[in-house]
Amino acid sequence: MGSIIHKATLPEPPPTFNETVAVLQLAQSKSTRNQKKAGRVILRFCVISQEYCEQLVREGGIKPIVTLSHSKSPDVQEFALCALVEISKVRVCQDQLLDLDTIMVMIEALNSKRPEFRALSFSCIDSLCHIERASHMLVQEGAVPGILTRASEDYVLDQPDSCSANIKAIQILIACATEPNLQRIIYDGAIGHLFGIINSALRTTQHKTLSMQLLCQLCSHPDSHRRIARLFGGTGLLRIVSLIGSANEAIGIYAAIAVSHLAGSDMHADLLRSGALPALVALLRRTAPA
């Protein structure tokens, strides 16, 4: 992303209104050469300042950028995605990104074979996920599997950002895990992924704790209860109860809250057989003030 932005940010004066209109018209061209020129200039407008980002959006710039994102040229697609990243950072422009075509561009890029496209999409989603309407659209249109993949990717030792990207993915899902979205997140397989992260010896404490927090949120929805019970050959309840005894106090507390959600269904007997009561008593003793 940095290199393509560098190519786009040539030492030119700020765009005028007429220049903005002209480049947006150029972006509609079917010529790859014109698309590249338009994409480069649009990105330059976006990175000059927030003011020019706002001007671009105000003059109807989102639709031409979406058009460029469907170009046959990967360079043009990357210019478009970089521009969306810059626009998504500007609070007053974010609402203009909340239409189906733009959201689908982000989701398609999130599932791209190109790692640079996935990273750019991820950055857009990170900027937007705290907006309720955005999180709902992202979840309902299918962004969760791609975000889960990002959360579960192996660390790359010579790339420190890979660990922070794993954690950021879980934080995005936590922001999206509101009542209207819980069922779809569960349906998209989040519970199995989260158990994998929590039980992995290769994950950081923060990564595991955030994953347990998200699992706790999902357990508040009735659709999660039988899914958990069926996991791991029917030992899912036993596994979540065992997390109450985690050496990580936060994980233990989130696991206890998750069990309280599960107890609100018809699973009392199953939880008792899984050892929930002694596990909860032990947690109370460990966390009680001295």
C-alpha cells in the first residue's frame, strides 16, 4: 500500500473543483490507461488532506472508485482500494461508504488471493465496523468468514504486524457482535475458530482473552447453545467448563459468564454433568478478596 500511495502522491498543487469533476469522469473510461491515470489522481486527492477527501466524496467520487475496483488491471484495483482506505478514515465520509456496492467491494477484496488486497479491505472494515449499520451490512453480506480467517492465520515471525492483525480481527468481530448479528456470526462458524484460538499454545494471552470475550458474547444467543454442545464429538460443554479453571483469570471469568448464558436454556443437567458447579465454586475462591 505504501509504495502505490508514494507513486500517487506526486508534488502537485491541491485539486480544483474542475479537476475533481474531470478525474471522476475519466474514471468511467473503459481504457485501462485512463483508469490508471484516474486511479492515481483520485488517490492523490485522497491523501492530500481530509478536506480534499471530503470534496471528492461530495462530488460523487465513491461510485467511480467502485467502478475502478472492478477494473481488469490489478494496479487500478489497488489504487481504488487505497482510496477507499483513505476515505474510510474520514468520519464525515464514512456514511457515504455504506451502500451495498461499496461493502461488496470490501468483502470481495477480503477474500482475494492477493494479500495486499486483503490487507487494504481489512483496513477499511476496521475503520467502519464500529458503525452499527456498517457492521450489520458486513456481517449479513458475508464478511465474517474472511475476518475469521484473518483471526486464525499463523503468525509470521519476521512480520510483527501479523500478530496485531490477528488481534485486530477479533476486535472487529467483537464490535460486530451485537444482537442483530449474533446469529449470522454463529452460523458462519465463529465458535469453532474461537475454541481453536483459545486452546492454542501458539497464541498470545491477549489474543486468547479477546477470543474468549467474543465466545462469551456469542453464548448469549440461543443458537450457540446446541452448537457448543455438539462440538468436539459432543464434549463442547465440558471444554467450555474447563476454561473456567484457566490460569488466565479473565478467560476464567468470561467462561463463567458463558456458562451462565448456557444455563439459561434447558442444559442445566448437561452443565452439572460437565462439572460446572465445582468449577464455578473454585473460581469464586480464587477471585475472592483476600
